[in-house]
Amino acid sequence: MITQLSDLFLEGNMMFMSILTLLLALLFLAAWKAPAWVCDIGNIALVLGILFTGLGAYQACDDIQKAGDIATSVLCGGIKCMLISPCYGLIIYAVSRIIKICQTPRI
């Protein structure tokens, strides 16, 4: 399981995944110290995940243009790797919403 998670981390672009992981750590810190920031951090993680997908798609299109003809299996593998960061951003967003729900006072 841990090797699979580290493989996903590396396939999703180490820089992008590191930024999202820092946001996840910041989310847990904010839940403890600054609860008003929880939703904002989740929103930032979601937006950055989508932005990183766009950057990955741009890079993939540039590489495909340089290479010429690309096999479908290679293209699908690239799309699979490109979708890792928005999924991680969406998970962080969902965690932020769950934390916010748990922090709201009960009536």
C-alpha cells in the first residue's frame, strides 16, 4: 500500500504533489489554530489541483507535438498520470469540508 501511494506521488509530478501535501498539512494545522481558514485552504487545494492538470495537459501536448505520432496506450498512461493531482486536490477539499462540518456548533 505504501509503495503504491509513493508511486502515485511520484507519477503525479513531485512538485505539484508536494505543494498539495503542504496544503494538507496546513489544513490540519488550521483546523487546530485557525478554524476560519479551513474552507479557504480546501478551496485553494481544489483550484491548484485543477491548475496542475492544465499544466500537465499543456506539457503533454507539447511533448506529443514534438514526438509526432504517439501510441494510444502511451497517451492514456499520460492522461492517467495527469489526473492524479486533481484527485488529490479533491480529496483535500473533501477533508476540509468534513473538518468544517465537525467544527460547526450543534443546535
